[in-house]
Amino acid sequence: MDGAFIIDKPAGLTSHDVVARVRKIIGERRVGHTGTLDPFATGALVILVGRATRLAQFLNGAEKEYAGAIRLGYATDTGDVTGERLTDDSTTEARTTTELHREEIEAALKTLRGEIEQTPPMYSAKKVGGRKLYELARRGEQVERLPVRITVSELEAIPMDGSFFKANDDETADLRVRVVCSAGTYIRTLAEDLGKQLRVGAHLVELRRMRAGHFRIEDALTLKRLAELSESDLVETKVIPPDAVLSHLPAIELTADEVTRTIHGIEMSVAKDFDWTNGQAVRMRSADNQLIAVGTYDESRSVLHPKVVIAAR
């Protein structure tokens, strides 16, 4: 079984937990994921199986889309609902959410759009010096994290029940948001930064990934449904084939002879009229649309070099 499943990750499981469950359900040892989701988050998680696990490098940088809820009023030590409330948050002033108005929130959201710098949170899976930040954070350690450049192409508030944001009984307020961003963006940090802009503190209380690259939540399977399909011997009908997994990449069709040469890692000369950039990843497909390999384009020599061969010899 080679290809991908889009799994609707439930809250309470890590992305690694989902991989382990899929591995057990389908009986395939080679299973991996792209784009980690926090345990409290839900939504589209791309699971690669079989030889397709080698395609992760071509998916990790995919744009993501999220729906979430930000609670204005106080920050937490993790930046989300799983953390402890910060009572000595020096980044905010003594201000209540009752003073907030729509125009001020929209102005603050605007500053978080576009190409910005973001410092990875301590409670994240990012590694510094070979150690995961959340492991250090749980031990009470703080380490310097360099800011990274990210792109937030869309960040908008979504009204709830006709209201721009919802006031709660405890003097907090909930703001629903939609975010489209580059890979590596921490929505928790966006929530924290919004709270700092508004001087009230904030944290993320809900997060659902609606899209990972061209994979949408509408096409996702729950773990329960995957198990049902497996028990009915229908699970392979839901596998997304390797070529479709990389449908965002340009493709070239190979002759039978070129298929054989590609499988053996031999470079292939191509016409110079392709508008590929140097180093472009290209799907190398057979006449029946089977992915043979992913090649990289060498513009100076007009050749495709098979970087990852999927087809078996």
C-alpha cells in the first residue's frame, strides 16, 4: 500500500499517536505524517504510507489554513487552553476586554498579516541544539529562540451569532478567526501577539486545520472510519496514489525506456521549452499516470535527475 490518507485528527492525540493508530489499523509498518498538529488541535493531518513516506520532503512546506478561537483577557504559559494562566504577565497592561471595540481588533489583526517575524514558542516541537523545546519548557528551562520569517496571507475575524466577538461571564471575550499561512507558523503565537497588541493578553482555545496544501478537511477520514474500511477490506479504495499526492508539482510523461532508466537513477535530458526553475521538483510519470520518481531540474544542462525513486525495480 503506497500513497496517503487525510485523517481528521481528534483532540487529545498527538500526531505521532495518529501515526501509530493508522499503522495498526492498516497493517503497514511504513507510516509517517507531515505538518504536526498540537494534541488539543483537530483537523487535516496528511498521513503517508509505504514508499510514499519518502515524499514528505515535498509536502512539508505546504501552505496551511486554520479555523480557531482566541480568548482575549489573559495569556497562558503555553499560549493555548492547555496551559496555566499567567498572573504576572508583564507584556499587558491593566485593561479589560469590555474596553475593546471592533475597529481596534481589526487594526491589530492587520499588523499580523503579511510577511512577519515570529519567535517559536517554548511549548513547541521545534528543536534547538537537538532538543525539543517543549521538553525543556516542561523542566522549567528557557532557551534563546531566533525569530523566523513567516507569511500570514489571510487573517480575519469570523463573526459568531452575528457578533464580531463573544463576551464571556468571566470578563474574557472569544474571537473566532480564519488563518491562511505558510508552513512553520504557530497560531498560538499569533494569538499571544494579538493579546499583546490589544494589551489584554490572549491565548488559543480552539484550533482546527481546514487545509494542508491541496488536501482539505472535506476529504478526511476519521480513525473510526478508517478502521471500518479496513475491516471491510475497502481501505485501499481510499488511498490517495503517490502521483495525486504531489499533484501540485509539474509533471512529465516518460516512455517505457525512460521509465526503466529513471528507476535505475539515470538522468534524463529534457527540452528547454519547459518554464521550470532551476532545482524545480518534477513528477516523472509513466503513460498510465503512475509516479515513477520525483526529479530535480538542472537548468544549466537541461536534465532531470531522479531524486526520489518511488517505483520498485
